[in-house]
Amino acid sequence: MDCLLHIGTEKTATTLLQSWLYSNRNALSAEGVFLSSVLKEGNNRKLVSFFQTQVDDWLKRQKINTTEEKAAFFDGFDADFRREVEEAATTHHTMIITSEHFHSRLRQREQLEALKTLLDELFERVRVVCYFRDQADYAVSTYSTKLRNAYPHSLETFLGSISPEGYYFNHEDSAALWASVFGEDACQFAVFDRAAFMDHDIRRDFIAHLPTPVNNKSLSYAVERRNESLSRFQARLFQVINQRIPFWKPGRVGLNRLNRKLKTTVENIVGIDSGSLEAAKQGLRDEFADSNRRFLARWAPNRTDLLDHGAGKPSDARTGADSVAQVTAQTTMDMAEVEALLANLLDGLLDKHLSHGRALLDEDAQELVAFYDRYRKTCPEDIEGAQFLLALAQRARPGGQVIKDRLAALEKTEGDAAETPEG
């Protein structure tokens, strides 16, 4: 059985591709193409983490914080993966392994060599597939992702931290590293450009790398692509939220739900998805011109655009021109003034909110109900105080059945007390 190893890069429709592959898992299996369960379905990131020397953020989200806990987490993993491959090889000709984190997280030659050793033991042939995107578009999309997490700084600050000396954005260096370990003939590197994809679709383009063609008519293409980047307004508001509301709970023991709730609210505001993040893109493209020229000379000699032709932009992307025209037609303020107004508005609202205590969250409901139960035992005569506690719990979790049951019981108790004649 062969292995088709898809290593990324990030921000090249990897989530779409992975969702599509696993949504077609049964159909692909019937065509002789196998997808793993052991490696984590969708994004096979578990294999990446297995070869990382440190404990990464994915493991921390699994509550793995030390190398000892990591060793326990991966106990038996190697044997399970080998067993899965051996069983699949009896009925399949190719296994697809996919994670953009192969490119972004495995940056040391020793890690890649260890990965290659394992794959060579399990497969007859390994081929590495990777798509590379214009660094300016890549950076803006990465910035959006960072804002969705904890990043609190401006786009200009983020772009200022990027240079060809860094591995993550330097396509020449990362391609050379993978080719030096797996062999240039085993690497199939391409520019992320929808105009050049088969039928302008990365899914069809990727599946064409299989050694044996599959029947495309047997596959569903219902999985839709998501917009990758925040709008200019959304990004500015996310930045303010991250500055005022921590993304992590104290001690990084979990995510702060209020941070996520506010961001979801921002994304749902009608009309706020106008304006694109275009600032300083050309300067970044100029920085990478020389390394991109060498990268293309080796891997895509037919291209002369140095990746700066707008590659990777969907046909319905917020390129800015139409959106800006719509916004400026409705206001005498320019985009910078509108952006500042929105940021100041949110900052003021958050300042008022924080000065009056935090909002009740869903996670508070359980604690309030538990406190209510204790209070009823210690102060059974205080119906008004008990009602207040349940009202708070209901604000935190409006649809909670346990809270409804407690309210019903409390109302019955109150009714019974009202019907009891005084002695």
C-alpha cells in the first residue's frame, strides 16, 4: 500500500479538504483509498504530535501538560497505527494522511527523519503533497486565526514580525527541508491557485495525486468552503476583545467562554463583514520576492508571478473594492474613522461591563444551582432569596431543565405555603 502524505501548508483550504475527505470516507474506501481513525479523524494531527519533542497546544487542549503525561497518552499508539495500516493494506491501495501541522510543527530534520523511518516501514511508497500560498495572503489569513484565539495586536505589528529568515513563511526553506529528507522525486509541491486547480477545486486537484484514479462521480462535493479571513472591522473588534477579555482562564486551565461569546456576537452583526485586511501586503511580498523566485524556479518553473497574483482568493472574497464602495457610499467617514469608531464603541461597552462585574456564563449555572440547593437546606423559609438564586441560574442557562425543575418545585412550595392556614 502507498501513502499520500498531505503536509499543508496552513491556510490552503486544508480544513475544507480534510472535511471533504472524511465525509467521503466510505466512497473512497470503495475506491481503494483508506483514511485513518487512529491518527485522529479529519486532521490527522495525532501523528504530528507523536513526533514533536515538546508538548504542543493540541496536547494541552487534551489536558496533557508534561512529557510524562504525553508518554502515557501515546502508550500503544505506535502498535495501534501499525495494526491499522496492516489491516487496511489487505483491501486498499493508498492511505491518505493529512495535517497542515506536519509543515508548521515538524521543523527539525530529526523529526522528519523519524517520521520517514516509520512510514517507510509501513508503506511501499510515500509521496509528499503540499500547497504553498502567497505569503501576504497567507499572513492575513494567519492573522485572522490568531485573532480568533488570543492575539491582541494589530495587523501591522504582526506583519512586522514576518521575514524570509523565519521558517514558517519561507517556502524555499521548508520545501528544501522536506525534499532533502523524503527525496525530491517523492515531493509534489504546487502553488495554491484556484485558477490552476483541476476544475478550479483543490479537492479535485488533490485527489488527482492518487496513484490510481478514483471515480469522481462516486464522491459528494457537498461540503462547502468557509471564508478564511476576518473583515477589517471584525479583526479590529477581535483585537479589542482580546485586549480586554482574556482568551484563557487564569493559569491557562481552559478557554474563557466570554471571549468566544463576544467574538461570535461580532461575527453575527449584519454589515460588519465589510472591508478587507490589505494593509502592507505589497511590502511583505517584496521581502519574499527573491526566495519565492528561487522556490518557483525549482518547483513551478512555468510561473513568473512570484505568487503575488491574488492566488488563493475565492471568487466571492472580500477584496475590498466593492465593500469599501458600499460602506463609504453610506457615510462621510473614511474606513479608518469607521474602524476607530467601532473599536472605541466596543472598548467603551467592555469598560462599562467590566466595571460592573462579569456577565453570567453557561458554566456558572451549575454552581448557582448547587448553591441554591444548599441554601434551601439552611434557609428553607427564605423563598424570595431562593427565587433570586434560580433567576441568576436561569440567566446563565435559559434553557436548563434542572433549573426549570427547581423553579417548578419552588413555586409548588410557595403555593403550598400560601394555602396553609395560619395557626
